[in-house]
Amino acid sequence: MKTVAEVLALTGAVFALLAGIGVLRFRDVYARMHAATKATTLGVALVGLGAAIALDSGRSKALLGVVFIFITAPSAAHFVGRAAYRAEGIEIDLAARDDLATMLDERDALD
């Protein structure tokens, strides 16, 4: 079991490292946000699961931390994406239709 915990923790650390590299290398805010949330969430989950396997007395705390990250990281990414969408000076290049712009225009027309 100790080897499984070590492999999980090491794999999670690699995902966190790759997420950090992605945040530095990607050029726009949406790609950076994707790297910062998706890979980091998976990395923290793997490290937390490794810790839950390795620890005898702290399993519930490690798993609670993983659950907390899975709840907060997507919510934070959603709010960052919305703020970036509304911010001026950030170029948005959408290949498909822009549903959010339509929704915001309709809401502004009601006000």
C-alpha cells in the first residue's frame, strides 16, 4: 500500500508541476485558467488520495481536502472566466457563436 500511495503522490506532483508550466507558457487567460484548474485539481486529488492511503489517522481530513478542492476550483475558474470575459483589453476569439454575449445583451435590454 505504501508504494501505491507514493505513486499517487508522485503522479499528483507531476500534474501540479505541469499545471504550473501551463500557466507560465499559455498565452491567453482562458488557456491559463484551464491549466490552473484542471491539472491542479487532478494533481491535488492524487496527492490527497495518496495521503489518505498512507495515513492511518488523517484519512478523513485528506479526503475532505480533496472534496473541498473539487468544489472550489471549478467555481473559481467560472468566476475568473466571467471576469475576464467582461474585462476590457482582453481579446476573445470565439470560433462558434457567443451565447454569453447574447444572454448579457438580453439582460441589459431589460434593465
